[in-house]
Amino acid sequence: MRARRSRFAPALATALASAALAAATLALTGCAPVGDDRPVVFVSTNILGDVVDELVGDQAEVVTLMKPDADPHSFEISAREAARMRSADLVVSNGLGLEEGLQQHLDAASDAGVPTLVAGDVVDVLDYAEGDAAGTPDPHLWTDPARMVDVVDALEPVLAGVEGVDAAALTDRTADYRDRLVALDAEMTAAFAAIPAERRALVTNHHVFGYLADRFDFTVVGAVIPGGTTLAAPSASDLADLVDAVESTGVPTVFAESSSPDRLVQALASEADVHVDVVELFTESLTAADGDAPDYLTMMRVDTQRIATGLSP
């Protein structure tokens, strides 16, 4: 006896096909919710992504390309993300050579006519003072909260020009965040003022504190990795020079970034014939929401407390 075909089968097949098509469309549009017609702002690093998100709130979809705890010099993005970025309403990046693994995609978006803002273009840029990168621009501008105020001031009119963003609401949020940056700067100034002048010396696993040193009167003694990128490798002479620097200055603490292994800093500490503590800082990447540095302001406060504690008598 031939099985009877249900009269609901064609309808069921059509429904399943529609659901599959909707899922495929959602994937191809970068997982944006159906019906979300907000403008799209792509941001390269998670530090800048946090700042942009604070300014626009839910008025725009902020796509941060750099994942938590990543290295800004070497992280990569998917082909889907790169394609979607070329049709974004705005792309925000750090610049100054920081996003080494992303630059070709940033250039492609700019070439496609996407409006861009490069943070390094709107601040007073410092050059590296030593090492292989000496004389080239230092991209680690966010370690100075005063320069981040400059970035926020430059972002406000650019974001206000994005279709779909309410300028009045943006102005209110920007003013609030600017005040929080000014408060952060004052807190850092007070915390660092307690460190004696002879102890205001920073040793890290690569050069990242030039702007902080400039703003708060520190001396950067050196870095295990002498250049401006974590992709470089130290030589035996680099380590020997840093051992001499640590011994001559008597710094009690060296600092290792959370985004990079601290094996080299540990080796430096063990080679120096003095007691040197190794303290982890969050300098180039935020953590996940449940970590110690889920946003820029928290990251800077945590680092300030650790530096002040590590260098105080």
C-alpha cells in the first residue's frame, strides 16, 4: 500500500528553506540582527573600540576587530569582516604602524571610500627615543589620558556626521566621557606623585610607555624588546644592556604586558644580580568582561595602581 503524502509537507519544506536562507543571510551580513538599520562603525583595537562605544552608545553598531587579550601588532581578521568593513559608515584605527597585521584591510576600506579616522593623526606624536625603532612614531598614545581627550575631541564631529547618529545625544555622552578622562588623568597624577624621583624608572618587555613617561615625568630605562613591535626579538646584547640599566638604577620592579609572554622579563630579572619583582600590566589590550581590565578607564586605573605600588618604597 503506497504511503499517503501529507498535505503539510510542501508547506513544511518551504518553511525550512526560508529559515535556511535567513540563517545564511545573517551569516553573510556579519551576524547583524535582521532589521538592524543602525550605522556601522568598525574599530581596529579593543581600546579604541571601548572609547567609541562609550561615545555612541546604541546609536550605532560598533564592530571591534581586535579580540580581548590579543596583540594589536599581529591579530588577524576574517575575510567576511574585511569585506564588511569596506562598506562600513566609518572606520576608526590607531595608526602609526600599530596594526601591522591589519593595515592592508584598513587601506582597502579607505580606497573603497569609507570615511576614516586615525587616532595617530589627531594627537601630538612622540618618536621612539632608542632601539631599532628610534626616530619613528610611537603608536602607544593611549597610555596618556590627556591625548585620549584629543582623540575623543576629534571623534565627536566625525561620529556626528554619520547618518543615523543623533548629534545632541552624542554631545552629551562625549562630554561625560571627556570628564571621566580628565578625572582619570588627575588620579594618575596624584598616584604617581607619591613615587620618589629616583624611582620613576620603567622597564618593560617592549617600548609602550613613552607617552605615559612624557605625561607623568618617568624615565623609560629600557625594554627587553628594543623596537616598537612585539614581533621583534631581543639579542643577547639587549638583555645585557638592560641588566646594566636595572642594576645602575636600582628599580625594584619590571613590568610585563598581559598581551605578551613575560618569559623574557623573567629571564632579565633572574640575570640581574638584584631582587627584581615582575608585575603584569594591561597595556595593549583589554581583557574580556570578567577580566581585570574590561574597559579603557579600568585598565589605566589598574596599571596606575600597579606601577605606583611597584615603584614606591
